Amino acid sequence: MGSNGKPKKQLENKWLIFAKQIIPQNASAIQRQEMRRSYYAGAAAMFELFRDMPEGINEEDGVAIISALQQECIDFLSRIGKDF
């Protein structure tokens, strides 16, 4: 919760940081809109992966799943500019 008693908008805050660092200043409104949609679609997909973990999963298996997701992100980021 924020200091005003309302939930913090953590995804939105990360979006604003991402947008400032990644989207060119001369990007069109459509490009910005598509980037924002893609960002939130990715966040929703990750949330869905966490939500759909098997019920009763033990901590070790949960950590393994999360570590694999993290590695997949790291691998993707390392290929930017090479494959994408």
C-alpha cells in the first residue's frame, strides 16, 4: 500500500521507467500504444504462469520453475541485437 492507503501501481511504475528508457522520443502514438500493450501482455502472461503453478507444489519445485522463467528472460535479453 502507498502512503495514501491505495495500492501502489507497481506495474505502471515499471512501465513508465521502461518507456522512458526504451521508447524513442520521436516514436509515434501508435508505436507507444503497441509497446504498452505488449508490456502489459507480457506482465499478464507472467502472472498467469505463476497463478497456474500446480496446486500443492513444494518450494523446491516452485523455485525451479521461477528460476527457469528467469533464465528464459536472461537468455532473451542476451540475444537482443543478435537474433531480434
